[in-house]
Amino acid sequence: MANVESPIAGKVLAINCKVGDQVTEDDEIMIIEAMKMENPVFPDEDGTVKEIKVAVGDRIDEGAVIAVLE
């Protein structure tokens, strides 16, 4: 199991995956808005999305676990 952590503090603008999706390191799984810029989030490894720990509109800190892959 691998945690996907937020690379930056900000607001979750979009979630581009759902539980059960197969994702790769090249897949943009979320977009976080910080300082009026949209920042894509990519997983560190390939896997299946087991859990999404945030919702659109949530404010998150840098390093917060935003998804879990298996």
C-alpha cells in the first residue's frame, strides 16, 4: 500500500480518479489550487486507488495524505 501525499498546501480543486481506478505515475489524479495556480498531483507509483481521503473544496496541508493506492 502507498500513500499519495499533497506536494503543496492549498484547496482541492478537482479529483480525477475514483476508488477502484488503475493509475500510473503519469496520471494526474488531482488538482490542488495554491496561490491562484492549479497544481496537478501525480502518484509516486502505479497502483489501484483504494481510498480517496479528501473531497473537492477541502483545504489541505503540504504532506497530507490525499489518497491510498494498493
